[in-house]
Amino acid sequence: MTSSTGLQNLLRFDPRLVLEGRTELIVKYNGDIERVAAEVGATVEILNSDYAILTIMVEQIPLLYSFPEIEFLELPKTLTFELFNNISSACITRVHGPRFGLSGRGTIIGIIDSGIDYTHPDFINEDGTTRILYLWDQLASPELGSPPEGFLHGVEYNSEQINQALQSPNPFDVVPFADYVGHGTAVSGIAAGNGRASNGVQVGAAPEANLIVVKLGRTGFEAFARTTEIMRALKYLISKAQALNMPISINLSYGSNNGPHDGNTLFENYIDAVAQEWKTVISVATGNEGAAAHHYRGVVQQGRQTFIEFYTSGELYKLYITLWKDFADTFSWRIVSPVGDESGLIRPTARLYLATINNVNITIFFNQPTVYTTSQEVFIMLEGVNRPIPQGLWRIEINGEEVVDGRIDAWLPNVDDISFSTAFAVPSTETTLTIPSTASQVIAVGGYDARNNTIAAFSGRGYTRGDIMVKPDLVAPAVDIITAVPGGGYDRFSGTSMASPFVAGAAALMMEWGIVRGNDVFLYGQRVKAFLRKGARRSRNIQYPNNQWGYGSLCLEDTMLLLEQYTAGGISI
């Protein structure tokens, strides 16, 4: 756990995490967390018996360290969209047909994204009623309505209100819920569009599934979301599904490079916990960092130097590098600017190092192992002093003083934050999948080009750091996907954002067959993942699993045929 001072210092690097002097913290706790919150003047949102979100004044953070109820703290991270006729390629069309007749009826697809155009015909039944059960706008002003029960922010709309809006000549005056970005509408169309706007040509994976949609993001930062907002969304969706007694398949097409990429963050541990609640499947895009040159991998040897070099360009005022190493290793460090200015030798005897070179403030946090990992994070922040960071080749020199393991991994921010032009000089394409696709209980979905059966160059690759887990689990179409857009039409999109909802829709169809129809009442969670892996299409000239394809490409028909065999006679375990 980062020290209280470390948390406070880290907050200044991302103004999106602080609003009016307050920040959110992810908390793993025991006992009476409400009493703790009251004593430090914080508000608390209890997610379950182990996890909560505290909203607290920054200067009050040190007080939390004195309470035995606090087991671990973690700052939220900001995540970005993974955006960059394929139903047939995924073998979904044939399970819509007579043999299985699957459409998603009786299931819920949960969308955590930028919202949805609820007036789009693809999300409306033939009788003019909505297919959306609930909308939760986490951004909405309280003047517009009330948040969901048990939550403090935003406005919730139910199907009755949405139907009233659809009957109105000005629907957005009745339910002012919109998708200004368009990403959530596109994702929803792939997972669950019924094709009404295209006369049945552009049908989604589960065209009769119900939808519950959570709109993420903070006012002024709609392309970004915090991990805490996603945690709230997961709790909300699963609670709704449980109350309705319906299985739910959740799609999450967000990701971040800020973390260890091994599944060991408080955020990912929470996802793993809720993934085992109710009849739930969670699909997560692996991101578009495969060709971004934002990951470095190397080995430091005893008594020798290793150089990590990276280029900066454009109007870049802040840049972080998150570097992970074995805590048993002791390194010394030096940072050199493009014009040759040096930081001097940096030894990790203090947790915080500050310097200014070439009009750039350099801050380095030497974080300690947490209760979840034996690794050490070295967090390096460059911040231009009243001007952009100088363009050119920067160098981090690492000296191996006491080397036991020697392996190091470093990541730059996502392409959405810094583009392709800021990059490592000698990058690694391995372990370029984004967080939280690294969580163990989710289905991590990479992307391929179904036109020529090749992996998409942008698709985030595995495995997780240290080769702990096979990720991605499988891949789905991700190039030139035609799907719904706000306003009632369709457009083409590429990116693993578009691959993940194919799997989310496929999972809903599987749960319709298994749970709704009673063929396999335990068909959810890891069991769905296992059958999707087993039924994935594999090429003879590729060894599986591997860090690009995982266990192969989504083929739902083959998965369903296997399910029939394995559940013959009514036995599914």
C-alpha cells in the first residue's frame, strides 16, 4: 500500500481524480467502515462486505492509516475507450437459426460505456417499446432525477420512463440520456442490436436480450472514466440482474496501462470477486496497444547498465512511466534529457525523489510491495515547467547493484492519452493488453481481421506480466465492424472495443440456452469462458494458447455443439 504522503503526492499528477479538494479511494476493509468514514469526515459507498469507495478530503487521507478496519487503499485510475458482416465469422448467425433458435431472450446484457442512443430503432421492439430495462447516467445532475438506490450520484431511468420518452415528439426532454461520444451505442449494437434500422441486415449477437446501460465518465472528461466508476457500475448491474432473477453478460471496453499487468490491483481483485456473484459473465477488451510501442521489457544484470529509451513529441505537458521489478533487486537510476542534462545518480533510499532538468520536473516514487504482490513499482512522472516536455530521445539508465531476478517491465500511457509518436525506442509487443483485461475472472478479448483471418496489429497481447495467466482468452472480429451509431444509422469501427461485445453477446446466448431454457443451469462465470475457449476456432499452423490469439477465435456454433455433447442426459457437472 502506498504511503499516505505518496497517495497525496500522486493525486497532483491527475487532476481528474480531485474535485473541490476531495478524492475517491478504493478501500478493502473489515468491520464498521461507516464508523471510519464518519470519523474522518468522508462519505462511503459500500460495494460488498469487503470493498467500498471512500470520498475524502485529500488532507484527511493520513488518518485512514490508523484504523485497523482499513486493510488496503488504492487510488482510482483513469481509463479510456479501446476504440480503434462479422456475426457470421464468429459463428453466431447459425445459432440464431432453427437448430438452437437463440436470440438472448430472458437474459440481460450490461453495457458499461459512454451511454446509448435509446431512440435508435435497434434497441426498440416491433411494438415501439424499449428493450432497455434501466439507464444510469453517472454524470447527470441531481436536478434531473434520483440516483439508483444505494448510490449517491447520477440519475436512473427505468423502462417506463424510456417508453414515455419514445412516445414523445421530443424524447430527450423526457429522458435526457444521450451518447455524445457514440462508443457505447456502437458496442451495444454489436452485442444486442436487433437490426430494425437496417431491415434485419445489421443484426447484433443477441437481438432479443434486454439491456441495462451505465454511462460513465466525469463532467468535462466524457472520454475518460475512473476505476471507481466502473466498480459502481458492476455492483449496480449485478444487483439489478439478481433482483430481476435474470442472468447477465457484461461488456467493458475500457482499459489503462497504469498498473502491474498481472491482475494484482485492488480494482482487479474487486472485479474477480463480483464476477463470482450471481449468474454473471464479464467480457473485457484487451486494448489497442499491440503496435503502440508503449511497453518495454528487459533484464538488468549484476554490475551492468541497462538503458530504457523513449521518444517524446507534440504538446505533451505530463508523462508517466510505470516500471515494475522484483523487490529483491536493488537498482540505482539516472535520467538523461534529449539535450544531455542529467538527473544525477538516484538511489532508492527514499520513497520520493524530486529533480528538475531541462525545464522538466521529475518525480519518482519508489513504492513498496503491497499485500497482493511481491513486485515493486517505480512510478516516474515528467512534468513540463510552464511549457511542453522537450521533444526527443530520453534515457533512463538503470544500474544493477544487487540483482536477484533482474526482469523489468515498463509502460507508457495509452495511445488515447499520448498517441503513437511518444514511444519506447526498443519496445516489446508482449504484455500490451490493458487493465482490467488482466483480471483472472473476466474473459479477455483480443481482436482479429475476419476478412483475412489475421490478428489485428493493434490488438493488445498477452500474456500477463510474468506469464502468470494466459491472456487474451480468445479473439473476435475487430476490423471494419458495421454497427449502430447515434441518430439511427450505422457506421464502421475498428478496435478491440468492437471485439469484446461479440463475446458478451455470445455469452448471453449461451446463458439463454443453459439457464433460461434449463439445459445447463450452471452455465455462467468461468464455465462460459471454458466452453468458449474449447469451442474457439484454431488454425493448424499456430500453437495454442498464445499471446495473440489466446485459445483461438470466437466460434459460438462449435461451442454450442460441444455444450450439447457435454450436457447430454441433463448432466452438466
